[in-house]
Amino acid sequence: MTESTVIVRTDASLTVGTGHVMRCLTLASALRKHGAAVSFICRDHDGHLCDLIEKRGFSVSRLPTPNAVTDTRYKSSDLDRHVSSWREDAIQTIAAIDALGLEPDWLIVDHYNVDEKWETVLRTSVDRIMVIDDLADRRHDCDLLLDQNLVGQISTRYVNKVPETCNVLLGPKYALLQPVYGELCERVPARSGSIQRILISVGGTDPDNLTGRILAACLCLDRPDIGVDVVLPTASPYAKKLREQAAGHAHVHLHRNLPTLAPLMAQSDLAIGAAGATSWERLCLGLPALVVTVADHQRPIADEQQRRGLIRWLGHKDQVTESNVKQALEQLLLQGLDAAWSNRCRAMVDGLGVQRVRESLTGITETAEGSIRPTRSRGNQVRKRLLFTGGGGAGSEALYRFLSGRYDVHFADGDPEAKPHFVPSRSWHPIPLASVPTFVKELDRLCQALDVDLLVPGVDEELLSISQVRNTMECEVLLPPTEFIEAHLDKLASQSLLRTFGLSTPETEPLRERQNVAFPCIVKPRRGRGSRDVAVVHSEQELQAHVLLSRRQPDDFIVQAFLQGQEYTVTIVADRMSDLRAIVPVKVIIKKGITLRAETDCDEEVIAACVKIHEAQPVAGCFNVQLVKTPEGVAKPFEINPRISTTTCLALAAGVNFVDVYLGEGKAMTSTMTGLLPFRDHLQLKRSWCNEFFI
């Protein structure tokens, strides 16, 4: 943003607090770092932060203290009763801009007491206007609007309240946090187990001495082994009283005028505080919190955060007592902290919001190497967020590598130790196993907490339970329909169905009813994923021994004719409308449980068989077909996996992005001969083990 000029119009006071100024300072610092000249215009209220702004190196034009109204209004519905006030403020702001002798490229407004009338007047003095808002209770005349809050139905919050040409940035992914939070996000471990340190911070002002109530509750616990850090509000009239309250308690530490709360948050296990701007700082560092709302507009925000399992909301400030806080603390001390709570918090805010907002203002994006490239178009400024289950699987590394440049990629797995080293901590989330009764509820909760756009299940045991609730989830789910999943998870039923499509399939029978399947043959579970308990057996004795050693019942198994020929694993990709877009056959070279060596192979017979399958069952999404091409050239499918497979990553590497296809993001041209997306032929996959050593 070289040599650009930005004016910030915002206020702080004993009534409205310090949050507006503090988040504007964060954005101003980021803009200045990239070449912008930033100046502030603030009114001289009691509790203003003009000295702090100047200390940070920014000039401040001070407007006189208002006479007509006090700074106690939070709802813009009151503006009509103070028309002279908003008009006077607009005139004074224009005069301040003129006095600076500037022609601003941007005016940034963070103020609850102005709306489109004020902004329209300011259009005469500035090029473009950005509004930072939390309320969504009035119309704005602006080019860019930021609402960093998490509330229900946020996507429609500003419909008919901003011009059609306005670029709207919504949600905590745009939270204006100091860079230190993004830096610490990956380094701070998830909180779990016992609580050793508590942080009390209610914001820059505390006219009701909420801090004192919370501290009293902590002292009533009589737990000197638990450290308590108390951040004294900058403009609190109760500072002396709080010092007296903490006197004689060696485990209580008082702090004031801190440049950032990040170090205190990083070393804390639990926070107790207000639902203001520090909410996003706590979430970024994965800090569990007991929260009190101190303004009416914070209520829906706290309600949504609690619904997503991010906080425990104690209530509004006039309802919360020392006893309430003490009771909540005792409960947490008894049960301990769950790492999943901390991980949900950290996944919601990555600390890069200020960078995203700056990019929207400046029109440039910095790469890791420090060069610049054009930002994505308005419609694509926010990367869609993907969540893959089965995140510890063999293909996860490639999925992350090929998709993370275009999407915000996250993984979840039932094995907490399965996290691959290449996945950042903020992108890895433990979930219950599919057999746990709360699996669906916890997965849905995680999807909401992450604000997931697309869920991609990858584990057979999960598919039916997820598919059955997909219509109640807030995110899309990349899965075929339930009836397709049911039909093909049962391998015996799947083979019967394929034969009705006119496909040649290997003879398949229940083990107890084996008549036509001769040895050698394949024995496998009728239901089950991958190669678990699958074997080639050459005699009745081997067959019975295999069943015995598996500790399963004979009724659990089927037998299938052993096919001579070349094995293929095929990725079939369709869009949301179930239109077939791609078929990528992969020739299996080495397979030991999973495919270790493979190669893309544009085989016409294999593609034709898969086209036939999709024509018979045209489903949306991505699924996998396993087949053998016999020496006679007949493609015989022997299994269908109604999900992505570990070799789907080879299709990605070959140029077929199944996520792009499903979401309609890709613009790749189809082949004029097949009508399908082309892919790179004879591309090989070589899968090797990665040894990790750690203490």
C-alpha cells in the first residue's frame, strides 16, 4: 500500500471502552508496515486513548467533547434523536481531514454512533470508506465492511444494509489481532487436565468492578497453589480497591498497561473475562474461558460461542455474582480441562485476520518469499474450509500439499496419536471413534466451531451415520446418498447390484453357502474397510484357519473368485448435480494393505466400465471403484468404496481436483473426445514410510 493515506475515525471512553481504538491500532500498524500513512481522528472523551495512539507513532486530531449528547449510546436507533450530533461530528471530522491537508485513499470508521447519513456526508472528503461494525442494526454507505463476530446467520446479517458493491468481510477469520497471536497460535499446546493458572481480564474499562467480583470468587476457592493473574482495567476507578483485595495473597499477580495480553494468555490454563475483543485473542491461543457479557450486543455473540462449545457463558454482568463464578470454577477444577475444548477454540481463529483485512484494503497479498501478487477476486477472498476425517490416513500428506494452497485444510481422526508431522496443530482435531455414541454430535460440533464449508468423510465406519444427519449440518458433506452407501458397504449386495447393471463381476458368495467359488479364492469380511481380514486362500483348511484367527463369525465373511489380471483402483468424480466429470484409473503395482506403488493409466475398458456404473447410479461427489482387467480385456469390478480412497491423491497430482469439481470452483476444460476432465497419464505414486523420532 505504498504512499497511500488512511484516516481512522474511532473513539474510546469510560463508557464504550477501549476495544474500538485497540483493534484500529492493530490494523493501522499493519497498514503502516506496508507503506501506508495512517492518522487518527478521536473525540476528547473521558477515557480517550489519544496519548496511547500517539505513543504508537500515529498522529491524532482531537475533536472537542460533545455538549449535546453523552457517549452512552449503543444503539443507532437513538441517532435520530441526536441529528445535530451526527451532523456536527461529520462537519468536525471533515474539518480535521482538511486541516491535515490530506486526500485520504481510505477512511476507516469504527463507531457505533454513525451510520449511512454520516458516511454519505464524508464521501465528499474521502475516496473510499471502510466500516468496522458489531451490531448490524443500521445501514451503511461504505465500500468495505468488517464484522469479525461469530453469530447465527452471519452470512445474511448485512443484507439490504450495505450497497450491493460493498465487499463484506464476516466472521472471526477476520479478527483484528496483533501479530504475536498468530505467531503463538502454533506453539501453545492445548489445555488439558488440571488448572494451574487463571487469567482475569474484563477489558479496558470496568465501571461495575466485575474484576473484583471474579477475584473474590477465586480467593474463596482457597487454592493458593493456583496462580491468578489479574489485568487491571486501564481506566478503572477501582484500581486501589483491587490492590487491597489482592494484598497478602502471594499467588495473585496484578498487571496494568500491558502492550499485549498474549504472554499471559499463553501461560494460562483458564481465562475469566468479558465477551469483548479479547474473545478472539483467547480463541486464537486455545484458551478456555468463562465469559461474562458486559454489553447487550455481546449476548448473541456469547450465545453462539457457547453453542459451538467455545466458551462457558456465565451470564450478563448484572446477573453474575461471586457465587456464580465460584460454582463454575469448582466444577471445572473437579472435572479438569478437555483438550478438545482448547482445540475447538484454536481452530476458530488463526491470528491472520488483520492480514486478510489489509489485503482487502490494499489489493495485494504477500507470499512467503516476500513478493506480492494480486489478491483473489472479491468472491474468492475467503478460502473455503475443508475438514477431512480419517486424517491419519496414508493420503493425508498429499491432500494437504495439493489442497492447502487453495483451501483452508483441516483433518480429524479418532486416534489422537495419528497426527502426521506435516499438519499444523491448528489444523488437526481429535474426534471420537465412529463407534462412540456421541460421534456424530461431536463431529457436528467441530464442524460448527471450525465454520467448515465442506466435510469430506474418509472412514467406512463413519459414512452411514454422517450421511443420515447431513441435511441437519450447517456445512456441505461430500458423500454419495445414503442408499448408495448402504448398497456398497455390503460387499455381497454390491456385487449383486453391479450384475444387474450388466457388468461382469467375480463370483461372490456367503462363506457358509459357498458352492461355485473354487480355490484359490479371496476371503473377506462382508462389511469392512481396506484389506482388514482379507486373504487369498488355497484350500478349505486355509479358509477355516483364516476365519478362526480373525476371531469373527463365519457369517461375517464372503468368498470371491480370484481374478487373474491387472488390478485398478479408480477415482470417480461428479459435481453437485451428479454430472460425471472425471474418471481416473490407477494401475496398482505394489499393494500391501494399502497401495504403495501405482500409476495413472487411461485405459478405455476400465473407463467404460466406470461410466456404466455412474450411469446406473448417478451420484454426486467422489467414490472409488476397485476392479481387475482380465487378460481377455474385461474390466470386472470387485468392490466399490463410497468415499475417497488413499489413492485419490494421485488423481489430484494428475490434475483432477475433486473438491474443485464438487464445489464448482475449477475451470478446467473437459476432453472433446470423452467429455471428462483430462488427467496426466502414466504419473506414478511411490509411497514410502516416514520415520519420526521424538521425546
